[in-house]
Amino acid sequence: MANQSQKKLDRLMEKSKELFWKYGYNGVSVDQIAKEAGISKMTIYKHFSSKEDLFIQVLMGYAIYHTNKTMKIIEGKYHTFDKIESLYTVSIELSNQMPAILTKDIMERPHVMNKLMAFKEEKSLSIWRYILEDGIKKGEIRPLDVDFVSHLLWHIPKVFVDNKDYYTDEIKRGKLFKNLFDFLKYGLLGSEKSLQHYGERESAVDSK
């Protein structure tokens, strides 16, 4: 029974994500979700108190999936700045994969937005702490207050949240992250020697 129950829940989450991504929050009803998932509305309300609750859990599940995927990519990179660049690259790819209608629905619901951002902040801070602690340990970046800088790096891009052009224009968004990465690169290096070492390494990689 437990196995069947889990299978129904997995199918519900899968179909819910598929429909929300295609039609947005407003364009999908609980009846439609139940029909597509091949389950009853009663089963949905057994696990979730409302459609909004289901929506939030689907978004959080998506965030967990990409957090795990991002960590695997980052762990495969050696240098601190390769890790940072990978983090921002994946973040850009993730934002590009979010349908405009879904982004709009999230931003129009402060309750959903706040819950999602708090959840994403928790996951993102753990990644930033890992990157910074690893970089300090290797001597690739200068010693610093990891907790403070992790929070700072998480909050910097949010300065642009009110400027929706950065989230609807892929070129502007890409330029924003490139400029931010350049700023971080020169702000985190502890000395000219470290900068020279990283520059030499980049040149060696480019020449291959």
C-alpha cells in the first residue's frame, strides 16, 4: 500500500509540474491535475491543503533537483572561480528554463514568492559556503567571514529583482551575471600573486 501511495504521489508531482510549466498556476485546475495524474481529488487533498500548497511543493522539488545538479557540477570543478562561474552559469540556465507565465504567476503571489525565496536562500547559502570554505582552504581566495560573504553573494543579484528587464531580457541577464562574476573574481582574490596565478592558469586552459 505504501509503495502504491508513493507511486501516486510521484505521478501527481510529475504531472503537476508538467501542467504548471505549460499553463501557469492560473491556467490549471485541481480537477485537471487529478485527471492527468489518474488519481482522485481526494488523493490530492490528502497530501496538500490547497492548489497553492501543491504549487509551492512542486517549485521546491524543482529547486532541490537543481541544487543537487548544481553541486555535482561544482564539485567537478577545481578552482574557486571555476566553481563560481559554474554556479552563475547554471543559475542563468535555470532562469531561462522557467516559462514566462510561471515566473509571472510566482511574482504575483507574495506568499508563494516569499516561501520559495526563503527555501532557495537556504540551499544557495549552503553552496556558497562550500565554495568559499574550499577556496580558503586551498589558498585560492583570501580568508574572510564565510557566513557574511555567503549572504552577501546571495543577496547581490536580488538588487535587480525590481528591474524586470533583467529577467525578461536574456542578453541583459547574461551581461549582469558576467559583470558580477568579474567583480567577484577581483574582489575575492587575496593578492596580485593570486590574480597572476589564476590568469596564467586561464591562459594555459585556453591554449589547449
